[in-house]
Amino acid sequence: MPKDIGTLAEDSLLHDDHEHDDHHDHDHHHDHHHDNHYSDMQARVKALETVLTEKGLIDPAAIDVIVDTYQTKVGPRNGARVVAKAWSDPDFADWLKRDATAAIASLGYTGRQGEHMRAVFNTEETHNLVVCTLCSCYPWSVLGLPPTWYKAPAYRSRAVIDPRGVLGEFGVSLPEEQKIRVWDSTAELRYLVIPQRPEGTQGFSEEQLADLVSRDAMIGAGLAAAPGAAA
């Protein structure tokens, strides 16, 4: 997460449109033992989990399984494999443009929060950025759980009205002539950004290509890594 995203001013107006571009197309219980190695939010979550467990409303083991599933089994690596196949297989890339839901499902990546997908391709002329202005709609099946900054009101508002400035805070500097298009995810439709393939990757296997693709690049808040650099 970029250092300043969590503290961005949160008084910007939210927008309802589904597509934009930059040119405009709790206190703890007193009897709860607070372990100082927890952050404020972590301590609150632990306290809530403890109360719900004591009441028999949740099973901590089941929660651990769900979290592990989305962090390690349906996390960003799935999306990276989709991107890598699009880079290396023109027929798949064309299918992804026409029907992303079906193309992604053909690789086995489907399910909750990924039922209806659209892939948007970065080009020399256009860079795509995904946001959910109303909440945190996000394609779990290909990107796992959403990062904290994606859900922050500051990102959700500023990504729409100042996408170039927000990208700069992520360390992404784009040419002035490159248009930035902002896509607003909804409960009905979620987006996957296909970043531009880095130069010098001719002859790379799909597995090697996937190693260059980060979660942020598939949201549009980052770029694919150059060969030899970690994604």
C-alpha cells in the first residue's frame, strides 16, 4: 500500500457512473486483554471474534479455512495466470476481450464475486484503473481478498476525480498523453486489468510471465514488473 493512501482526505465527492476517465468520457471491552503487538483494528477483530465464538455463532477453524482459501488458493496468482495466458496466446486474449467470464472460467477460476467479469487491456494510449466507489466490489476468484487501501473511502473517491495523482502515490508515473480510464466495479460486474507485457520477455513461459504480474497491476494501481524484478 502506498504510504499516503490511508491518510488521503476523505471529503471528495463520490461518483455513481460505471465508467469514467480522467478527461470525463469502538472501544474494547474493559475485561478484554489487549496484547500490545496487535494494531487497534486487529485487537477489535480479535475481541469480536472472541465474543461470537463464545456465543457459538462462529467456528474459528472454519474462518481460518475461508481466509486461507482466498489468500493462498484463489489469490492474485490466479489472475496472474490469466494475464500470462493472454500475453502468450492471442486467441485467448481475444476471447478474454469478448467474454472474460467464460475465458477466465475455462482456466478453472470462477465462483463467488467473479460470476460476471470484464477484462480491460492497457495500451500505449490508455491505462485502466479499477475502483468501487460505493463499497468494495472486487473479483475474489482471480485476485483473492481486496487490499485495505482498495476499500478506503479516500481511494474510492480520489481514484475517480484524480486518478493520475493517486497513481503517482502508488509510484506509477504515466506519460501525460496516456489517457487514464477508471472503471467502477459493481455487484453485477467486476473488472480485471490486463497490464502491458514488459519488453524483453520473448520466449518466457506462462509461469515466468505470471511471476511478473502483481495484484496491484491487475487493479491498475501498478505496472507489470520488468524481467529480473519481483512483481
